[in-house]
Amino acid sequence: ESLNHVRWFRKDEPPARACRDAVVDPEVVAVSQGAAVPNAPGFERAARREHDSERAVVTAAAAASEEEARDRTALLERLADLQPTLEWYEPPRITLDPQWCVCAGEESDEIRIQAAREALKPPVSYPTTQHVPPSPAEPLTQDPPADPTQT
């Protein structure tokens, strides 16, 4: 077969005008209106398989959505049923006796490492809160592994 007709049309052109002077095969018109394609063995079978697979996907998505809704409802019901079992009280203060020899990390290596890290990096100020990054930057160097004998 050879090309019989070419027509250029603009995107915003109404479909009626684009179709008015088009040379359209009657078979193409019949197919576009829902008729079966003649002389296409196996087309109906392929179309049926595609239709069945699409139905399976839609059904699975709907079932998953219903299951999520049931799970959400069950969780909200369980949360509504939660009641405090103990009355809140302020815990007693713990006072450290200096004779216990408990240190607060004054001799730790982490203090020295953090001080060195802060000395290398100048302080940063941001003009507005929009300029503040969502997450702090990671240190460029790796800390030495912790020594379990010094904990």
C-alpha cells in the first residue's frame, strides 16, 4: 500500500475540522466505534487477556485499599480504648555523691574530638529559618572506634 493523503493539523484545531477532509478507511471507523476487527484472528483473545489482567490489577488494588482501611479503623479503635493504668508521679531526684567517683565525661575522648571538629568549622548563621538545612551535615572525618574497656 502507498500513502494516499497527508494532512497537517494544529493541536488546538477542533476535531471536527481535522476529520472533515481526512481520508478514513471504513474499517478504521468501525473499529473506533467498537466493532470487532475483521480478519484479525486472535485479537479478541489478546484483548480478553489484557482486559482480564487489568481487571485483576484493579481488583487487587481495591482489596488492598479496603484492607488498609480496615487496619486503620482497627488501629484507631485500639488507640481509643487505651487508658492509663498508672497515675503519673514525678520521679525522685537522684543526687550523685562525689565519693562514688562518677564522672560526667570530663576525661572522654569524644569531648576532645568534638572540640577539634568545632575548631575546624567556622560558626554558621542563617538569615531566615527557610535557609536552615533540613538535616545537619555529617562530619567529614570518621571518629575512631569506641574502646569498650574505657566505658
